[in-house]
Amino acid sequence: MGALRSTRDLGLNPDYEGKVRDMFDLGDRFLIVTTDRISAFDVIMNDVVPGRGVMLNVMSLAWFGRFAELVPNHLITAEVSKFPTPFNQHPEALGGRSMLVKKAERFPVECVVRGYIAGSGWKSYGRDGTICGHLLPDGLSLAQKLPEPLFTPSTKEDEGHDENIPYSTVVEMIGEENAGILRDLSLKLYRTGADYAEPFGVILADTKFEFGIIEGKISLIDEVLTPDSSRFWPADEHKPGQEPPSWDKQILRNHLETLDWDHAPPPPKIPDEILDITYQRYREVLELLFPGEAEKWRAFL
Ligand SMILES: Nc1ncnc2c1ncn2[C@@H]1O[C@H](COP(=O)(O)OP(=O)(O)OP(=O)(O)O)[C@@H](O)[C@H]1O
Ligand SMILES: [Mg+2]
């Protein structure tokens, strides 16, 4: 398995470079390459976690497959041999970490669903007992399961942090019909994902979906139910009152908190041991949820 920090290292020239993904604009399609970059506190580290991008991409692929009967999605193919030139000339570097997708007209809303209370939802509850306008019962503890999953949308900001908004603002932004469809779809996908994960001892605490219109149909786009877009918690370590160790880059964040670093670039050098443990966390949740997919893409992991 080879690490990939940037598609520029392959002589390619991405049209857009996110914190994690490089995107190539192909007219009515995008080629999305999930690199091994990792960010913390919104700063991209100089070090990579080799194989992390593959694990994220393989999880999205697996969920697209499982959700195919519930909602159309943007995936055309993840087979490098079917990509247009010059991308098809990099089967080893791009394999397992890339998707050719249909370009969507994106809704400017992050469709967050929370089944448990944590993160910005917990902060908002602490301020006034609500999340995105949902009034919650008194006395909830951090990480407690909510009476029912909530749709807690946020704006999609190009710069800076996304902001939680009430459902009524989504209606103003995209109209009542679309807002209702996005809310119902998000809740349905969350429940389906959470029910799938439960028997494996994995709690899906919350997640974020993105949708857009493709060929006239509301479709699921972006990444789906990955540790970058979701909180996955080990069920056997879940106790209300404290946040369980999520299957993501928490180890890296914890390490960074021990340093005298102000969360502004340049980032510090990350010890190999921290990178290795981070890799293992992603690998663990991938193997728990999708052992067959992990096997299928093993050469790239
Ligand atoms: N099929 C699609 N059509 C149009 N836009 C898409 C599609 N799939 C994903 N996107 C958009 O492509 C971008 C992917 O970029 P990426 O996730 O790397 O960066 P980001 O979301 O800006 O930052 P972050 O690192 O916080 O995720 C997102 O803005 C997403 O909304
Ligand atoms: Mg993103």
C-alpha cells in the first residue's frame, strides 16, 4: 500500500483541494480522490496516515451500496480502469481511494442527524436546552441517547465554521418540499445506518449527509457515514456523562492537546506511534462494519 498526500505527487492538477479530498472537475462529473491527509483543529498535518483515505472511501462506497434502494447517489464507478485518462493510468495510487461521480447541484445545507447528544449539540443544549430549535427534556447527560433522532441542520460555509440552523431556516433556503424530503431522507438513512451498526457493537451517535440534484432527482452526494462525517462509539464503552472514544482522529487530537501548540499552522510533527494508532482506529471500525469490503480492498489498505 502506498501513501498519498496529494494527487500533485502523481503529476495531476486538482481543481479543488479540500482538507482531505482532491477534486477534478470533468464537466458533468467529478473525480474525487480521498488522500491520506489528516487535519485537526482545522489545520492539515504535514504527516499522513497511510491508507486512511482508502478506508474513508471504502466506507462511503459500502454505504452507498446499502442505501441504494432508499436514495439515488452520485457514484458512477470506483474502478480505476473505467476512469477517464489520465486517471486510469494510476491504478495503484488511486485504487480504493477514488470515485468517479455525477456532479450535483448541491443543497447548501449540511443534513446533520443526532441520535445522541454530543459536540455542538451538547453545547447548544447547555446554553438554552435546545438544538436547532428542538426543545429537549431537562437533565440530559453528555452522550445520552436522545428520545428520538433529531434532524439538526447546519449551513454549509465555504469559509469558517458551519452554523446550526432551525428547520424553518432550511425551509426559507430551499423551500418546504425540498426541506421535508431532505429531513425525512436524513432521518431514514441515519436510522438504517444505526440499525446496521448496532449488532456489531457500534453506536452511530450522529452524522452529516449532503444532498444535491442529479438528473432532476434528489441524490446523496459527498461522503457517507465515515468517521470524518460521523461519531462512531464503541457500545461497550458508552456511559452517559462522558463522551466515549470515537473511532476517528481523537488519538491525534488528544496528542496535540498535550503539546504547547496554538492550533495555527505550521502543525507539529506527529510521532509515528500516534499515526499508527490512528490508522488502527479507522481500520477497526471498517473491519467491524464491513469485513467483506475490507477484504476486497485489502491490497490498498
Ligand atoms: N457529486 C457532487 N457534486 C457536487 N459537489 C460535490 C459532490 N460530492 C461532493 N461534493 C462537494 O465536494 C466537496 C468535497 O470536498 P471536501 O470534503 O474535501 O472538503 P470540504 O467539505 O470543503 O471540507 P472538509 O474537509 O471540512 O470536509 C464538498 O464541498 C462537497 O459538498
Ligand atoms: Mg467535506
